[in-house]
Amino acid sequence: MKYHGGVVIDPFARDSLLGSITNDLNPECKTTYNLDALDFLKLMKSNSADLILFDPPYSLRQVKECYDGIGLSLTGHQSRHFFSDIKNEIKRVLKIGGIVISFGWDSNGMGINRGFDKIELLLVAHGGIHHDTICLIESKSS
């Protein structure tokens, strides 16, 4: 992995082992925490992470597929502020000069308004009728 080292936080880890501190809402996942991503990030100290992986479910359909059977209400994920609130917490937790690697269907990332500079962009084609995945790497500048 090109960007690595230090404290790596993954708030939507599922069963990924890339983060040193991992979280997933599903208690069946083998993660450090099993909390809502926003609640998990609020537990982290300010300016404590060197790298954050931001790979949430991209749509309400994916939220339902990932978490439908775990017995929790997922209505908060429908809020237009859900991802904005998480991005604000990511800014708080990440050190200046730290890296966020975002995955999704757009290249908005954390954004210049939050003090992030875009470094790299990668488009991953999955073929057929599947959406491409956009991977954006940003550095926290302020």
C-alpha cells in the first residue's frame, strides 16, 4: 500500500484488516468496534490519525444489503447530513498532513472547504452494468 503507517482508522471496515483501529456497525464483523461510524469517530482523539479509509456503503440500497439483518434502525443514514457529519469528524480526527482515502461514486471527497487538497484520483472499472468506483486521495492541509 502506497499510503500507510502510523494510526490507520477505518470506520466502515467490514472484515478488512487494513486499519489499525477498525469499526463496523455489524457485530458479526471482526473489528475493534461495532458502532455507528459517527459514534465511532467521536470516540477518537483529535489529531490522532495518520490515515483514514473512508469506504462507506455508497447508496441506501448498499446500506440495506450490508446491514439489513442486524436489528438496528438505519434511518439516520438517510439524512442528507449523515456523510457531512462523518466528514467533519474525519477532519477533526486526522492530523495535519494526514491522508484520507475515499471510495465512492463521486470525487467530492472531504473537500477544499474542510481544508483538504486532492493528491491522486483512481477510477476502478468493474465491468458490465456495475458502477465504477472512484478512489480519491486527499491530504489535510489545515
